[in-house]
Amino acid sequence: MHRNYRIVFSLAALLVFAGALSASAATLSTARPADSATGCLQKGDKPDTFKLVAKDGKWWDVTSTKLSLAGHVGHTVTLTGDVSHGMSGMKDTSMSKMSMGDSSKMSGMSMSSGSMKATAMSMVSPTCS
């Protein structure tokens, strides 16, 4: 008799555990909201690439297969899309040459906020000012 209770209890526990895993997997698979940034749209270093430069000095390398960005170079725009964060565009110095506590060399660096695959755009201003 006790053996039957143990089997029933074990099966019930297994079903609860499976349900919890299923709910957890559904939560993980939901898409996160797209990132957006506002700034001056500029031509990029490579063909069909652009750079979005914010007023605070942050910038993103921008590409898009959905938008025609070339006609908006020199405009202030808000771009929305998928951003991969990173650091690039070291200007004057290399991080590997810096010693601990040497922050004076940081002033020569240009920090990228990452790259963006833009999926939507809204015009803020026809000029960058």
C-alpha cells in the first residue's frame, strides 16, 4: 500500500517539475525589447555602414537591411534595433600597453557603445546640432 503512495507521489512530483521546466523555457525564449538610440547619423568607414553619434559622445556602428539610411546622413534620428555592446575604435593607445592605474592614457580613446542592426527609424531633426 505504501509503495503505491510513493509511486503516485513520485509521478506527481515529476509532473510538477516538468511543468516548472516548461514554464522556465517559455520565459527564456521570449524576445527582449529592441534597443534604441538617438544621435547624428554619419557615413561609416565601410560601404553601406553608418555611425550614430549621440550628444554624450557614445556611438554605434549601424547597418540595416530594412531601412534606407543614406538619405538621412547629417540628420538627427532615433534608431531602434538589435545592439551588440562592445568596445572598439581605439584611437591613440592600446589597452594592452596600459599599466594598472594609468588613467591618463584613457583620454586618447574613442569608446564605441557597440553595433546596431537598425530595424526602425524616426526623424528628430533635419540637422545635427
